[in-house]
Amino acid sequence: MIRMLLCDDDEVILEGICECIDWQSYDIELIAAVNNGKKAMQILEQESPDLILTDIRMPYYTGLDIAWAAKQKSADIIVVILSGYNDFEYARKAIKMGVLDFISKPIDLDELDHVLRKVTEQWKNQQYSRHRDMRDGFARLINRAEEALPEDVTWMSEIFENRIVCVLILELDEFQLVMYGGSEETRYETIKDYRELSALFHKQGIIVMERSEYSMFLCCYRESASDLELQLGMMRQHVRMFNEAECHITKITLACSKLSEDFQKMNLLKNQAEDALRFKFIKGIGQTIRYDDIEVYACGQGQAVMGELSLPSPMKLAGREEIPKIMEKIRQKFKSAEGNAEFAIRLSAGNWIIRLSQELAEYHIDLTDIFERPTDIYDRISSISDVENMVAYIGQIYTEIYAYVEKKKNGKYIDVISLATKYIRENYKKNTLSISEVAEYVNMSVGYFSLIFHNETGDTFSDYLLKLRMDKACELLEHTNMKLLEISWAVGYENANYFSTVFKKVMGVTPSAYRHGARSE
């Protein structure tokens, strides 16, 4: 039975969770329910629970403090966080600590049921220490420099002998976008489903090991190459389903090594998977990239060829409509570069910025007149994940320079804001609508668009979108009989509880109270 510690400083929530849940049906024993972090730390030390369900914000110690202490005591202690809608930054830190999942407040019983079932499954899996031992052995195999098998993992020969093996890397693409882009709901769903995909592979007998905050190593092994190919096909299907889901803010890339009959070459297979992953820049995010397909370039036999990036001067364009055509030519040029052209493309883009800066000087314009920190441009170029995003970023820089020049000519922005607000009004029902999407629509960087949007409208993008959604929600509450869930969907919120929380914060009353008040007037 799973021994659980419950922590929440809200006595009402604490009592409700204790009494409303049939814990035995989940094979859970509630050993303690405490209302502050100090008591929780004492129980953690004395009782060694298997599961901790804790609020983030509590007196003395936060939920993150408790999670950290639990993981220091044992990596096998399962931690689930209760978090309010504005606690996403805390949740991001909790991810690094290995927290299993998050339950949003106010608590939805269906969501709680889903998480508790996942906890039960996770706990059962942890009873089999074999995977943990194999993960540690796998880590030693892929990180060793020498050819000889390390003595402390010789027992793994019994598992891998006469098996075909393959090393893969599963990477959550554009992790900065996951952390800071889109809505809180889409960020939450993306990370949660990424973690669940990892748990699914683990359950299917694949060795799973963290590689970074946003990627993991996988090791597949089967008795024959055909069996292993079937397993890889299944993995590609799961990744494809993740990438096609509309609720995710980004995609997953899967990089695969060659298949090998010699598990002692695991470190070589790891290097092959990492070489394949680097080709994401050319092939694009959300792909499955096999080392077999890029081996000729990874081995240095395919020479990267990329000439000078030459674009017409943005100061001399006849109109904005020329920009998409210019960017399409650049896209084709990048795509046609031979070999692993990532370095060559980055260098070419960087040199273009230098030449552009020199050209602007001839017009008595400095990059600092347009961009607050021009050095950030080079940092961004060096971190872009693929060709498509590189072209999009160059297009943003190009457009912003063009807009700046036009502003100096005309004394105003060329209806960018009216175009943006029209797009927002047409798309506010999408729960994934973000400033990144609107900025991309008007072909500007998020930072520059955010600045001019605030200057022209007097609102930040978030405030503008929130006001629009709340106005539409009030209208539907007053003039329709739609259910609360239907209204939340109609104004861009998938989670009705989350919508209710936001509505009350903005309007001062719950949606139900607002409807009642509006109809009684």
C-alpha cells in the first residue's frame, strides 16, 4: 500500500481531500494531513512516505522545499503538487526536481482521480528496481571512454547478450517557448504529456534516462532487428500523435542511432544519436531522424556549402508585400545547402547583420535605434533550432527595420496594430492564442511587437486579450443560457475551473453570481 502525506494550509481543502476520497480504492494509506511545511518536514523525516501531495504556498516551508527534501531522501518518493493558476513558475522549478504531476486549484475531482491513478501506476513500476539498476548501468555504458565493459555493469551482459540494441534521444523542441510562450494551459499540457510519454516508454520496457531538462536518452533492445524495428515504429507513432495534438505548444524530435548487435558499443550509439539530433536544424523540428540517413554528412563526407546571404536593402523596398517573397528565396537557399550546414547558415546570417548595420549607418540609423539590445540578435541566431525558425527570425528583423524606416517617413506605424487587433478579435476563442502567434502574423519579433502594441493601445497584449475574453464572457452570461463549460470554451479556456478563477479575479464575482446579478436587475 502507498503511504501518503498530505500538506495544505487551507483547512477547508485539507478536510475536503481527506474525507471525500476513497483512498483505499487507490491502494493509498493516508498517514498524515498537515497544514504547514514544518509539520510536513517532520513527518517526512519520521515516517518516510511513498507519496507526498502538497500545496506550493505554505508557512515555514514551501511545497518546493518539501519536494526537494523528499527527493534528497529518496528519488523514489512520488511528489504531486497542488498549484494555483498563477504558480506556473514554481511548477517549472518543480519539474527539475522530478515532481510527477500537478493538480490545479480549485481541485477538479476527475483531474484528481486521473493523477492518483497515475501515481498508483508509477508506484507499482517503482517496485521493480530492475529498471533503476539498468538505467544506472546504461548511464555507465554510454558515458565510458574505454572499450572494456565496466566491472560494475557486467551483469548487464545477461540482459543484452544476443540482443539488437539502439540508442535514441527524445527532445522537447524549442524549450524556451514551452517555458515562456503561449498560455499557461498549453505550457502545462505540453510538459505533462511529454512526461507521460516518457512514463509510457518506461512501461513498455524501454530504458529511460534524463539527458537534460528537456530531453532524455532511450535504450531499446530486442531479440531481432525486425522486432526492434517494430518497437521503433511504435515509438514514432506515439511521437507523431504528440506532435499532431493541438493542445501542445511545440513538438518532439526523435533521433535514432544505428542498430547494433554489440551492446558494449553503447557509447558509440549514443554519439550517433546526438549526431542525428544535430540535423534537426536542417530537417526541422518534430521529425524522426535516423543516423542511417545522415551518416554521410555526420562522417564529414558531405561538405557544407553556403554562400553569402544577400538580401535587398529593407530601406529601398517598394512595399511590405515584397518581404514574404524575399524570405521565400532565403528559405530555398538555406534548404538547398548541402551537408550539415547549420554552422554555415548561422555564420552567413551573422555576417548579414554586420553588413546591414554598416548599411544602416549610411542612412544615419543605428541598430540601437531599432533594437534595444542588438547583441541579442546574435545570441538568438546562435540558438535557433531549425531553418524555418531562422528564416522567420530574419524576416522579423527585416520587417522591423522596414517598419522603422517607414515610421520615420510617415510618422506612424503602418496599420500593424489594426491588423493585429483584428486578428486577435477573430481568434480569441483559441485557447492557444499567444503574443508569439500574433507577432508572427504581423511578421515582428515578440519584443518589438509588444512594445508598439502597448504604445498604441495602452494595454499589454495579455491585458487586451483578457479584457476581450471577459467582455465576451459577460455578454454570453447575460444573454444566453449556455453552460459554464460551453462559455469557457467559447472564450478560449479549455478548463472551466481555470476560467472561473480568472473571471472572479477580474470581475470580483464568480460567473454564476454575475449571471444571477445581471438577470435580477
